[in-house]
Amino acid sequence: MKPASLFVVALLGLLTACSGANGTAAVAPPRPSTNEATSTATFRITIPTPPPSVSSSTRKPQYVSYRVESLQISGTGLDAPNNSVTANVTPTSPGCSGTPSVCAVQIPTNIGLSESFSITAYASTGGTGSVLSTGKVTTSIASGLTNTITVALNPVQTLATGGTFATSIATAPNGTLFVNTGSAIANYDPATGTFTACNSSVTIGSPDRLVIGPDGNLWVPVSSTGIEKIALSGSACGASATYTASIGVPSSLISGSDGNLWFVESSGNVDKMTPSGTLTTAIATIAHFGTWALGPSGNLWIATTTGAISTLTTSGTLTALATLPAPPVQLVLGSDGNMWAFAGTTVSKITPTGTVTNYTLTLPETYPAAALGPDGNIWYFSFSALGWGVENVTPAGTSTILSNFSQSVTYGGGNIAFGSDGNLYFDGGPNLYEFVR
């Protein structure tokens, strides 16, 4: 995708705001003048085309989203009622043309030494819907001169579910987002923000974490009945079936490389179930089980609450591999073929042979909410004294804060996933939130 752009062009003066790959552009210093009281500005915005798919490896964070349908421009730099103007920027809006769509919005502006401009991009027309990005700048506007400034458009998080309870999420192979709403499962349409309930005639009970199984269906441990399988057909939910796990409440359900579902009992025993419901128990026993993930060779990588890392083959062979400085809350297989373990302010890279390299995170990872992104980086959701935020980590171990959130979130459910729109979704206290990429 080409970098998204936002331009502000003033009559007798030029203001250009461009969010490129890093959200900024070169700046030509303005030369102040107050010879004229007012002028006219044309805001031009280029709306990117939608990404071809969530799996696009070239996609980077874009803060002018292809979903933008309107802009609100405000500040002391405007000569307008309430110092604010709202304009639609859909392909059929006046002043919009081309592919990608380029829209021009004319507004009256003031000429002065310290004029402020704030831009808010919305997902719906008329300055409504989700806020997709924001930008603000204070600058001097000169008369009879060309003024070039930069408006950095920053990412924001939005309340995706409109208050619907969300405790876990999963993404199907076609990018459909499925959400556990506390007592049922529903799929979520990012374009409309609506839910479609799965199996409305079936009482699921109290579903736990959602997993897309090796058979492409949706699986969920249910504390009151065992394990529930919901057949999927595209984005639609089909029939469901319940398999009783008589050995106790299953947890930490994961899809194995052998085509089976694996889970852990409260006793530490590791069990597996075939997609048809055949159960094999006590394949291995893990003391102090913490979390696990599927590794690069198809083995399961296991982290304990003491910081020990082991691998488990599908035949049941358990091998100690490494010991970390602190017990991780999340394991994620990276695009580099190494396992990444998140623990507080430290992320550890573990090679298949057990070599450990530790890196420092800016935002501490305190909830098990991390996932490999379509850009090859690992994205995680954090809660700490610094607040809620999203950060990503490159295969080289470089971490970057992408956003600190302002919404009040009471807890983190520990789930993070990418939707069909390529945006990041996470559950937290108790709603589903969207981070626009």
C-alpha cells in the first residue's frame, strides 16, 4: 500500500500535511506575516485503497485509513463558526475524484503568527462513527508566501462493540472475527460494527477462550460441559457439537500440528482430542504450567510459572530447553522462526536450539495478549502505570509504542487478533476495542 497522505493547501499560501511510512514529512519553515486577516484554504486528503487481504506482508501502519468518510477540521486557524468545519470525503462527495480518491475541501482560514489546526478523521459521513486518526499542529500562516507544515496523523483506538461484552476473540482463516460475548459466540463485521450470533438455538454456557481448530472450525472449552465445536462455513456459524472432557475442566486449548486439539487439565496433565471427539489423556504432565504455543517444527513450546521453557512432541516427548529471567505470560512464534516470550518489561527471543536473547520493552506486557502481525512484527497490548497501549516488536528486537490509550479499561482479557480489515482487535474491560492500522 502506498503511504496515506493529508494535504492542506492555502490560497496565497501552502500547508502540506503528509503521513508517510513514519507518519511525518519534510518541513519547509513558514515565514510569518499578518498583512491579511483571512484567506482560503483547501484541505486535500488521499484515501488509500483497501488492502488486498489481512495477510499482506507489505502492510504498514496507516493513519489515513481507507475507511475514512469525513473530516472535522477545527482550531484558531479557521475563520468559521465555532472554528470548525466538517466535510465528507467519500468517493461520491463533491470535490472527490480518482483512484485512490483525492478529496479537496475549501475552508476559510486566518492569517497569523500562531494558528492551530486539528484534523479528525471519521469512519462515517458528517463527522460521525469511529474516530480513525487525529492530528494537530500550530504554525504561522503568511500572506503571499508558500508555507509548508506537517500534520502528523496519530492512531487511535475505538470501541468496536458499542458496549457488547467481549471476553475472548479469534480470527478464522478467511479473516472473520469471532467474539465470545460471555454467554454465546458471535461473528463480528468490522465494516458495520454488528454481531451475528452463532447457534442461537444452542445454549453454549460459559465459553472460555476461542480457538480455530486444525479442521477450520471454532472450538471453545466450556467449563460446564467440556469442549464445544462450532462448524464454520466462511463467516457463518453452522451446527455445534459438545464433547465431554470427563477428566476435568479443560484449559489453554490449542490447535496442534498433528491435526488434534490439545489442552491442559488443572492437574497439569496434557490431553488431546481429535476433531471427531476421541480423547487421549495424560500424554505428558507439566508441573507449574503457565502458557504454551505451537513452535517452528510443529512441537508445542511450554512455559511454566517458574520461567522454564520446554518442548513437547506430538508423541509425548518432553524436553527442557531454556530458563528465562521471569515467567512469561505469552509465547508467540515470530516470523523469524524463533519463539518470543513476553514477561513484564522483558521480551526474550528463544532460538530452536535454546539460545536466549533478552530485549527491553517500553510498555510492560502484563496480560497474555500478543500476536504475530501481517507485517511480520509481533504486536502486543499492555496495561501498566503508563496506561493501556499497543506496541510492536520487530524480529531484531526493536520495540515501538504505537499508541497510548485514553479510554478507561478495567481489565485485560488477554486476547488479541487481527480482523479481515487488517486492524488489531483486543478485549478489555469488558468491550472489544479496535486499533486502526
